[in-house]
Amino acid sequence: MNKPEIASIEQDELQAPTVSFWQAFWFWLKLGLISFGGPAGQISIMHEELVERRRWISEKRFLHALNYCMLLPGPEAQQLATYIGWLMHKTRGGIAAGALFVLPSLVILIALSWVYIAFGEMPLVAGLFYGIKPAVTAIVVQAAHRIGSRALKNNVLWAIAGASFVAIFALNVPFPIIVAVAALVGYIGGRIAPDRFKTGGGHGKADKSYGAALIDDHTPTPEHAIFRWPRLVKIVVIGALLWVVPMGLLTTYFGWDHTLTQMAWFFTKAALLTFGGAYAVLPYVYQGAVGHYNWLTPTQMIDGLALGETTPGPLIMVVAFVGFVGGYVKAVFGPESMFLAGAVAATLVTWFTFLPSFIFILAGGPLIETTHNDLKFTAPLTVITAAVVGVILNLALFFGYHVWWPTGFASGIISSVDWISVLISMAAAIALFKYKRNVIHVIAASAVVGLIVKTLIL
């Protein structure tokens, strides 16, 4: 091969790709079907596919978008997909990317939730969940450790995490109040002692290049991504209508106190409080769905998290399970339409949970793309993340109590312990912490152990 031919090949390799809307559409659908591993795994998949292999976006622009998504409430991986889809193919691209990230998970969870609620008492299903629940306790502890190791960089942040734990565990302070106080502390602390409230390193520096990209470091901002006030107002108005119209119909047809109306209102609030990821909002979902509304039991909440861990899509999709079980158990459409009630409730909950994420990206994206500056004012987020560590630790204790002492302390603390569940939790923790095993592998192994125990021993 002569030098001109080699030069031609090298030039072709460096050329930015061209991607049609439908090419991107099928990729986003594929991503929605394979996006296991929580936000870290999902972001890793997108980086490998979009930055390294397909070169749809440069490293710098990818991280710029990710840093914005990290500041927002909601699932950052889904928001990142929405952002990149919007940047490439305007509003329809953003909606397609974000929706396809969620829809496969919704369909799968509706099916699995029905199997769970309809056949959960069968020995096979009961045995599988007997092993899964102790593993989930270890997984939540790992989440607290993972977030804490990144967020708690000094004694002040450790103290905030401790205060958060005491507030929710001992004082039963509602999660929204914890978030609001943490944000206020971060806002004030960031001005009084900024060095104490710096973020823990973010996502690294954009110092790598994988060749020319469709959206490269110096690619001019697309026309549709330039900030304009009329467009911002348009997006906000449309977004508000997409919330007001279904909420108004639910209130008018069913009434404010109806299960479906209350689900829509509750999960709208939850969507605005998911700073720090799904594990951060789960305590709030528990406080409302289990403690206040009685849509499901503590045991069902643990089982729902296990299903969320083993299906593709954002972990916050556990809300679809909560909606399905609540709608099914409450029989909101009557005893003859219980599956329909569950499916409608799950879909409704998903709509109100993810609608704010689309509005944040479509409304705020042009401002971020136009400025191209580093994001400031991250101290409130730093403190919220620190507070979230304490909240997640409380969640782990909540799960552990219901799994290790399934009958409570009726016959004493020691004699009431389910020692097999404790051993499964310890084995799962060792696999996660020491051997760095994948969450899905740990859940699968624990499910097999649970089935064996239930079949041969109990």
C-alpha cells in the first residue's frame, strides 16, 4: 500500500460521521434495551459508543453536557441521552433519545410487576425473592459507600452526612426538608468557606481525543441550540401544559383524593427531589408510598428495588413498580380490571416522573451550549450529595431491619433474626466490596441461593 492510500485511509478515519435521525433512533432504542448497571454503567456505555467508537460527540462536549445533567434533579444518564439527542437532531431527537431510554424498561417492569403481584406467593417466585432481598440490603450499603467516598472530602461534609442521617432516622424529618436545608447550607457555606464546599473532582478533564466528531470541540453551536427568550418561554409553556392538562383531567374525573391523582402529584414532587440519583429519592418514595399512602408494603418496596436493579433503564424506574402495585392493589378500575389499573398507574407515574427531565434539557440546553463556560455555584449540590449519603444509609438500615427481622422483635432481638438472610447479605457485601462483582451477578447468585434454601431447608 503506497503513502497516498494510507493518507487517504487516515483522513477517512478522522472525518466526522454523518448521522441521520433514524440511525440515531435505532441506537437510542438499542441503548434503552442494554442500559444495565445504573447511571455509572449507562454513562460508560454512552461514552464508549458515542465518543470513542461512533464519534458523534467529542470528549469535551460530552463532559460539558454531563456536568450540566449532574446539577439537575432527575436521572443524569437519561438526561444526558436527551441532551445529546437534542443537540444532534433538535427537539424530536431529544424526545426520541430520552423516551427510548425509558420505554423498554417501563414495558419490562409492567410485565414483571404483574408476575410478581399475581404469582408472588408461588414457591418458585417466593424462593427467588427470599435470596434477592438480603442482597439488595448490601447493594444499598454499597451505594452509600460509593457516593460517600466521592462526596465526603472533609470533616464538614462528613458532619453534614451525619446530621442528615440523624434527621431522617431519629427525627423522621421529611426528605424535601433535608434537601432544602442542605442546599441553603451549601449556598451560604460556598461563600463563607468555598474551599470546604468544592465538588469532589467531577468527572475528570476532557484531555482525550478519539478523532474528529460530528459535534467536535470547536463545532459552532447549531442554530436550534442558540439561546433565545421566545424559545425558552415556548418550552416552559408547553411543558407546563403537558403537566397541567393530565393533572386537571385526573382531578376533574377522579377527584383530588383519588389514588391516580395523588400518584401524579406525589411523583411530580419526587421528580424534583432526585438530586444524587435514584438511591437519594427512594427514602422519600418510601415515606410517601409505604408510610403515608399505603400503596405497597415495606417488603414489596424492597422487592421492587430488586426488580429495578435487574432491568435496563434508570434505577428510578422502580417508581413504575410502585405505581403498578399501588394501582393493582387499590383496584382503581374495579376488581375486573386490576392489570389495566396497574399498567395505567405505572405509565402515569413514569410520565410525571420524567416530564421535568425533558423540560430541564430542552429549556436549559441552549443556555449551556451558548455560554460554553464551566458551571458555577455547585456548592449547594455538594452539600445535598453529602446529605444524601446519610439518607441512603438510613435506607439500608430500613431494608436490613425488614429483611433480617421479618417478624419484628416479638421474641427478642437475637431469637427473631433470620440468620440465613444475614449470611446472604454478608456474602453479597463481600462480593460487591472485595471482589467488585457486578450487581446483576450478585442478585442472580443470591436468587439461586434463596431458591435452594426455600426448596431444601425451609
